[in-house]
Amino acid sequence: MDQNLSQKPSHSDPGQGAPAAGPGRKDLVALLVMAYGTPQSLDQVEPYYTHIRHGRPPTPELLQELIDRYKAIGGKSPLHEITEEQARQVAAVVAERLGRPVEPFVGYLHIAPFIAEAVERLVAARPQEAVGLVLAPQYSAASVALYHRAAQEALARHPGAPAVHFIDHFHSHPGFIAALARRVERALAELPAGLREGAVVIFTAHSIPQPVVDRGDPYPRHVEETAAKVAAAAGLSRWRVAYQSAGRTADPWLGPDVTEVIRRLPGEGARAVVVCPAGFVADHLEVLYDLDIEARQVAEEVGLAFARTPSLNADADFIEVLADLVLDRLGATRHEAAASGARPEDPQVG
Ligand SMILES: CC1=C(CCC(=O)O)c2cc3nc(cc4[nH]c(cc5[nH]c(cc1n2)c(C)c5CCC(=O)O)c(CCC(=O)O)c4C)C(CCC(=O)O)=C3C
Ligand SMILES: [Fe+2]
């Protein structure tokens, strides 16, 4: 149970920091928006990669390989700017819907500002309510759980911290499914006429180490549910699930790999392939390099036309999905509080 809900924020101390979206800081709703993070310059690639590897520095060869991939997409991934824009826009939409001030606090898993720093700023803002949102649709112990742990550890260092209500996943949210289905239809429509009928759609997500899967992780099931629902919504008859961007570690990784699946398609009569990165919500290295350069090249090698669905980024339809998730989480929280009597001033709902 959530003992912090009964704590009233002090409205006499508006706190420091950026002004919140909305009419003032009274009744502030804080959004802890968490994402993977990306190096802002090539000299940050080494510490970033070391952090991803749990503190073990990469070999010079591995480091150079990663630097070369960033160079191939123009020296830098756009993930940082897109994440900030997503956070700003979801806060604005939620503020509008609630008629309350909403402030986003962005924290990254693998680079500054880290999730712990975002939590520090969130606590200092003394929000009345707080929601935690990881910008990844499917839940895994190798992804969303790590973000949540980073946030929980930082919150535990502040006895007066507000409760943060986390959103675990949104892999089957109807708006998310519809947004991906629209993009699949758009990508199919852009294939050269005559190739559309022979096209196969491959839904991809970042691979995770097989040992994580073997411990019963929901991730592969979530990925397959996303794919099946999008395929149904778009009326697809030929579609697959594949994984991409497997890490350079000694463990086996979850497959099949997207390039492997592409290589098999001509033997099955396919003439074109559409790749839909259903495990990602933004353009970044894994989309712009691993798909747009590597997977495209494999498709060309085996004689297939290639298209990739546009990413969700800060498009209005996806921002609506995120706002909906936050509003639902706040509503559920208020319902729980009302039912338990923790907030007797709240109207009883339901
Ligand atoms: C599940 C998952 C997601 C999806 C969910 C989520 O978004 O959280 C994701 C997203 C991303 N992963 C990214 C980048 C990288 N991930 C790596 C390595 C790894 N990822 C893993 C898992 C995931 N990663 C794991 C278990 C490792 C191995 C760690 C180890 O070694 O023990 C490496 C190291 C080199 C390599 O292995 O390629 C890089 C550079 C970028 C952004 C790049 C940019 O635009 O800059 C994004 C969005
Ligand atoms: Fe990764």
C-alpha cells in the first residue's frame, strides 16, 4: 500500500526548476519519462558502452565498431532530441486534459541525465502525483525492469518522495496497435506497384539474451502479441516476427535474427519485405543503422525490395497513446486511493 498518498505537498514552496506546463505548480503532476539514452558526441561512446556492459569497458575493436556505426548515421543518433520532444508533448497533452500543471522529468538508463538525476529533480518539485513511463512497449527483465529498478533505488534514498506509479508496458494498447498498423499500410503503399502482393512484413524488436527468455520473461510473448494485433488490424496475410541488434556477448540471443529471415524470403516466393520495428518508439541507431543500412543491404543482396515503417517519434497519434496511458494510470491510482480511504476528499468513483 502506498503510505505517501496522504502526504500533502507544500503549496507555499513552489520549488525551483523549469516552469511546469499549465496554470501553476499547485496540484503538480510529475511524469518520470525514462528512455535508453544515446551518446551526444563520439567521445561519449566509450563511457556509454561501458555502462551498457555493466561497467566492463569494451575492447578497442568493439568500441571502434560502435563508433563506426554512429558515424554511418551521421555521427549521432537523434534519440535524445526525440525523447525530449515526446516527453514535452505528452506532458502538454496531459496538462490540457487534466487542467493541471504537468512537468516531465527525463532520465536515461545508460547516460546522463541518468534516471536517478531525474528522480532527484522530480522529488525537489514536490508533485502531488507522479507517473513513471518507460518508452519501450514490451516488458522485459532485460529492459523495463532495469529502468524501474534505477528509479526505485533513487526514490528509496528520499524518505519524503512521492509515490511514483509505473506503467509496465503498452504492447497491446489499441492506439499503439492502430498507430503501427497505419504505418505498415503506408510502407506497403510506398512499395513499387506490382511488388505489394508479394510483400512480407517482418515485425522486429531488440533481441535479449536467451538466458533471460529461459527464466520465463514475458518479452517474446509481448512482441508476438504486438505483431499479431498489428497484422490483424492491417489485414496482413504474410508476416513474421524477428529480432535484431543482438549484443556482442558470449550468451546466445533470442532469434531468429531479422537478416536471417530476410535471406529466407526469396525461397518462399516473396518479392519485397517491409520491416516494422515494433519494439521501438523512435528513430535511433538500431533503426537507422541495423535496419536502414544493414537489413536493407541484405534485402538488396537477395533481390528483395525493402521498406521500413516510419517510427512513432513525437507524432500526434503516438503522443495520444502515451497521454492515455498516463491518464489511465492516474485514474486507477485515484480509484485505489478512494477505495482504501487514503484520500477521503476524493470523490468515490465506480
Ligand atoms: C531490450 C532492449 C532494448 C529495447 C527496449 C528499450 O528501449 O529499452 C534496447 C534498446 C536500445 N539499445 C540501444 C543501443 C545499444 N544496446 C546495446 C546492447 C544491449 N541492448 C540490450 C537490450 C535492449 N536494448 C542488451 C541486453 C544489450 C547487451 C548488454 C550487454 O552487453 O550485456 C549496445 C551495445 C553494443 C551492441 O551490443 O550493439 C548499444 C549501442 C539503443 C539506442 C542506440 C542509440 O540510438 O544510440 C536502444 C533504443
Ligand atoms: Fe540496447
